[in-house]
Amino acid sequence: MVQNSPARYRPSEVTSSEEDDVSDEFDVIVIGAGPPGENAAGRCADAGLDVAIVESRLVGGECTFYGCIPSKTLVRPGDAVAAVKRVPGAAEAVTGPIDPAAAFAQRDYMTSSWSDRTQTPWLDSMGIELVRGYGRLAGERVVEVETDDGRRRLSATKAVVLANGTTPLMPPIDGLDAVAAWDNRDATSTSGVPRRFLVLGGGPIGAELAQAFRWLGSEEVTVIEGGPRLLAREEPFAGEQVRQGFEADGIDVRTDVSATAAARDDDGVRLTLADGSTVEGDELLVAVGRRANTGDVGLDTVGLDPSERLRVDERLRVRGVEGEWLYAVGDVAGLAQLTHMGKYQGRLAGDAISGRDVADEADHRAVPRVTFTDPQVAAVGPTEAEARDAGIDVRVVTTDTGGVAGAYVRGNDIGGTSQLVVDGSRRTVVGATFTGPDVQELLHAATIAIVAPSSMYDSARASSLRIRSYFSCSFQLWTSMALSSR
């Protein structure tokens, strides 16, 4: 969830007097109504606590309206066509291009045309009060909200939860601020397909949207990545296979080169690169990372430095605040910027605040993640290099994702790699990466194997022989890797 402060909410422009303030008391106040904040608020309300949730934009947050849901909806048409084209007999049924207008209409349906009318009834049903406006801390257990009707002062008897997300990072490139570059919000809400599309950044957001717009009809797509490969946080083979997939789709991938200047004229956007070359496009998406929204949320009023990242303990309590009343969940906490991890953190924080007997802790050893490109990249836990750096006795087990019979019946030319990182001394799985079509469905068994460790052979039995049916890719791949590890 992203909470950008509109100009009218700047402290210097607030003119209402103390007499105009409205004061309300709650047990818990949550700033940010994205999935992490909703989960924290819901757990507290379910325990009988009086809860208010503050939101300046849309209830449902970034994931619902500008992230996961619209981006995956735009990826889906091309992904479906790519899958069909791999199947002889079905491939012949593909006789025309993707209809971008229909794809955008489905995206509008999935986001309710950027209305949160389907989100707010749940808050009402839980008895959670929605306060629309921009919220900031204003001292211990106090939140001030700038609403359209003036300032409202809220106080909490138990806790305040920060769940106000991140903002797209714009790098210091000469001229970038003058070219009307897109961020993820612009890219996921547009209803037009640029003929020439530039993407700065080869991480998950940039990669997914680059391929999505190529599939939707962009004639030229160029991805510029300053590092040596795409998807730098994943296994090297994953980034290389995605690059090969992109190039097969006609996407120009340039790695190990950064942008030094940007300009726009009647012909579009021009990026000058560090190697002296230039690239041109009609639109430029900047997807080089995100910054936690800590600068304008009142951290200084509780003794924290707004320029520093938040540090939280195993219960998501913000370190450095006396009384253990301030919590942070989701992207703003900086632990794992993924919606499912934010929901997990929200539940943990809600349980801790409401006094439940919390057996779980914020565990980020095994963070499942998926990049929805073709090929997909699904991973959990550390990479091989990260595991070695951690001093683990690493053994790597690898098999060809497309090399089992279950993959062959799904079509021809299915590539990819399935790799497990095993602790050789304990014979337990510590990390896994899968590439290929629909490999996200392989990820959950690997996650279970990591968080509930048993021997490699037993993990494979539990996750494939006992759960997966025969002739599924999951059954055959896990069996293949189990046999390779013995």
C-alpha cells in the first residue's frame, strides 16, 4: 500500500486550530489499509478490540489496485497464448493477436475501476472504523489525520500499527523528472499500449510488465538493467533463462549498463546510457526499486529518525520506541516486500497486540516468491550463493523442469530448471528455485520442506508421493530430485 502525501496535507499548510480538532480513542489504530494493515486490524477486531484504520487512498492498497492484481491480469492473456502455442493441435487455433482493449477491460473489472466499494463492507462487518485521510504519528499512541473536513486526532490505548507501504524509487538521472516517466501505477492503469516501450530495471516488476506489454502489442520493448543480469536476487540461471525467453519474444535486453540522462521531445523519450548509446521509446517505465514511506509519518515525534529504515523485532514491534506500542508490518517494515509476507506479518502483529498466545514469530528464512514471466521463476529460501555465504554445507540437486513426462504432455519445447539447495550435513532442503511454465505450483511443497525440515528423501515423499497425483509435474520432479540426492 502506498501512501503519498498530497500537497494539502503538508504540515505547513494545516491551519486548523486545536479547538477544531476532533479527538477519538481506540484500542488500536492502523495507518494504511492495504492487505497487511487489513490483516492486523482484522485480527485485533476479531479479539474484541476497538480498531480504527486510516487510509488516504483506496482500501485494499497497492496490491489490489496497482500491483499484483492488475499486473497479473495484464500478464495472463499472453501467458495463456504462449501455453497454447506449445501444444500441437491447440496451437493451430491461435489465429490472431491478443485484444488489448479486452485485456484492459478485464483489468478494470479486477480493480473495480479503482473503486474500493467492494473492500469497505468487510471493515463494516468487523466493526472497524475507516478514517479517510493522511495519518501521521503525533506522539506516544497518538495519530493525527488530515481529512477533507479538517484535522482529526486519534489516540490508542494499546497500539499503533504502521502499514503504510512503499513508494517507487526514482533514481538520480539527469532529466528524468522532466520526461513524465511511468511508475507501476501508471503502467498498470493505462489503457493504451505504447508502440515503443522502455523499461528501466530488470527486477520482477520491470520484467513482468515488459513482457506483458510486448504480448499486448508493443512493437519494440527494451529493458535496461544496470546489473549483470535480470532478476538479480534469484539464481543466475533464472535471470539468464528469462533473458532467453525475452529475446525469443523480440524484447531487447541490455544488462551491465546504466542510464545517465533522459529527455523527451515530440518523438518520445530518449535515454542516454553509460556506454554512450541511446534508446528511444514512446513511454518509459522506471522500476528500479521502492522506498519505505517513513519520511512523512511522524517518526520524529516518537524519537525515531525518519531518514532511517525501521527495525522491528520478532513480534513486529518497532525497535527504539519505549513502551513497545508501535508496530510495523508489510513493505514499510522492510523485511520482505511481498503481499503474502505482509499479510503474515499483519496477523502476527494483531495476535501480539490482542494478547493471544503467539507461538509463531516473524520468520523470513523461507520467503516464497514468484515472477510471472515466461518462463516463470518461483523460488523460496536462499540461493546457492547465499547459502554458501551463510556457512551451510551446500549440496545442489538439479533437474530439467521440462525433462519429465508430465511436462511433455503439456506441450513441446518446455524448458526450465528445478533446483534444490540442500544442507548436506543435515540432508534438509534450505532453498529451491524452479523455472518454466506454471512452476509456481511447485513452490508450496518446497516451502513446507524448508520450514518443517526432514531428510531430503522424506521431504520429497511427503510433498509429492503423499500429496501429488501421479503424472503431475510435481510428482515426477520431486521424485527425480529425491533420487538424485540419495
